[in-house]
Amino acid sequence: MNFFQPTLKEQLNPRQELYLLSERIAWPGLESDLSPYYINFGRPAKPIRLMVSLLILKQLYNLSDESVVARWVENPYYQYFSGMEYFQWEFPCNPSDLVHFRNRIGKEGIERIFRMSVDLQGKDGKEDKLCIDTTVQEKNITYPTDTKLQVRIIERCRKLAALYHLNLRQSYTRTVKSCLLLQRFRNHPRNKKKAMAAARKIKTIAWRLVRELERLLPAEVIQNQLNLFKQTLSQKKKDKNKIYSLHEPAVCCIAKGKELKPYEFGSKVSFGITRTTNVIVSVATFKGNPYDGDTLEETLRVHKRIAGVQAKEASVDRGYRGRKEVEGVQIITPKPLPAGATDYQKKKMRMRFRRRAAIEPIFGHVKQDYRMGRNYLKGFIGDIKNAFLAAMAFNIRRWIRKILLLCIQIIERIISNIKNIKNQTLRFSSLYYTI
């Protein structure tokens, strides 16, 4: 280390957004809350502030684990935000360490980081009137078809046979390839008959390999995988709880009535935002496709735990019909007013539900800018973590914009005061010369 090298704090712009954010976050409290997830022996762990800051930067700038680690070496503001005193030339950690850190702190640790983003907002995050709505967090899977899933089963059966050094009677490599070639343009009348026959043949081959593995291997070795294969091969078009992906079997098909995306494959997420300040104060993730009204209880419970405030009323859309009060909170849905309602009452209700519609663009920003449009984290617990982290990044970006806007207003006020002083001095000097 060069003792004559200036520190990052001396070199960087104190009005840069990450510089301001690093000074505002209560790092000691965050570190003390996350330290119980570590043990006191073994290889020394990376600093908690470093790992938390990498998670924040990853979501805030929509980067992958590999990209955020690579950019950390290039960007001095990233390093200062992570608590470094001097500029570093080496990678802070391996990208896989972020995976281990997310698994280590679990849902509770990620929720604590999200609570930090709500605490940043001050009074804006303590509002007791909410707007609540649900959206779909899509999983990183391909659009599912029966033939695709059956081909995946065949490939997995081959891998299992190679893993346990088994000699299959036939691998069907060429047969499956020729059947897949017949699937092209399968909706054309000339090709439909051949394509349907090829699809049936692929399914037959998949069943053969599954039964052969079942004969050759003990049941307890790969029983879970074989049960998954059997359920996938035996499911029909109108069955419930279908398997849409072999590596993400918890994925659900959700129809929200969209024209461009009639079906989305993932999990349902409920967001609660403050009515006037648009701070995300509650995030709840659900398995399957529950009725929207059934998601209110958990959403309000998370809000009370995160913000420390009991909500008084929540504005929702007509998808929540049938719920008028949940957990002591009044649920307000759009409905026709009585005939004797005054113009003031009509205007008040209209403005209230226009404010509720502000949650829709927030969904768009969270998906497009903060990595909730496609979730790459594994399992249902990955859905929970990614939703919390995306909401956290949205809240932090809101705080940054608010602070930068405040700085601009202060600078403009100073400039206007200087101009006024100059104008007054010019006026007095011209008056002096005229006298």
C-alpha cells in the first residue's frame, strides 16, 4: 500500500449519488443484524457491508453477479460505497459468493435489507394509507410445450445413466433428432399428420427410458426425479398443478387477461405502496395463483412488520371484490356511488382511485429496471428474495432522485440570490453616478 496515495473520500465528488447514499445508510445497524448468520470459526468471511453493497448495486443498475463484480474493479464510486478506503485493483469476491451470501442470510436477511430502503424514506414510508395490487414475476424458463418437456426428460435420463455407469438398450439419439425435425411447421396441413406421429413417438421413447432406469436403479436413489418425470409424462391438457419446467417445478401458469401475454409462468407477487409518496412498503410472494383478495392478509402483515405502522385503509381494484375489511384495515374498491352523492364525494372517490392506478407504472419500472421482469434465482425462495431486492432498488432510486432534486433546488436558489445581489449593487452604483 502506498501511504502517499490519497483516499477515495478525498478524490471523489461528494455530490455523486452513491457517495450520498453511502453516507446515509446506517451500516453498523445492518451489519449487527446480519452478523448472527455467521459463525466464529473457519475461513474468514467477506465483510458484510461489501456483500450487501454488491447486492444493492446489482439490483440498482440491473447487472448480473458476474457483471457487478467486474464493474466494481473499474468504478471507484462502487468501491467507496462498499466501504473501501483506497482504490482496489483486484476482484472483491468470486461471483458465486453472492449466491452463497443470499442463501446464508435467507428470506429474513433480504427482508432486513428491504426494511433499510424503507427507513431511508423517513416520513414518506410511514404513511397509513396504502394502494395494493398484484403482478406476476416470471421465471427464467422457456415457453413450455409437451414435446419440449419430453425431450428434456430423455436428455436427463441419458445423463442419469452416464452418471451411474449404466448401459441403456438404446439411446435414441438419432431417432429423437429426426422426430424433432418433423416438428417444424407442424401447424401446416401437409405436415400435421407426420408431426403428431413424431410427437407421440418422442413421448413413447421418454416412457421407455424412465421405465428402464426404474428397473436398473434402486428406487431410493432417484425416486424424486422419476416421480417428476412420470407426473410430467402423464399430465393432460386440463389437469391442475401441472409441471411446466423440470428445473423449476414450482412454476405456475397465471393468466392476467393481457393481450400480448395471455399466460405468464412464474409466481404471483403483491405490492403495497404508500398512497401519496409511492414508496413500496410491502412485498409478498405466493405459490400458485391465489385469488387477489386472499393475498391481502399477508401483504398487510408484511407492511406492519416493515414500516412499523398499522394501516388504516387500502385502495384496491375490482379484482379484490368481496373483501371490505382485513386485519382491521378498511379495503376500498371502486363501486357506483349512491344516487344522493355530492359532487365533492364523487371527486374525492375519483381522485382516490386515480392514485391507486399509480401502482401500475411502478410494476413496469420494477420489472424493466430492477430485475423483476425475469427471475434468475432458483426455487420459490428465489422468487421471494428477488421481489424484495427489486422493491429495495426502486426505493433507493426514489431516495436518490429526491436528494438530487433537492440539491438542484438549493443550487438554483443560491444562483438566484447571487443574481439578485448583483442587480441590487448595479442599481445602487448607477444611482450613485447619477447623483
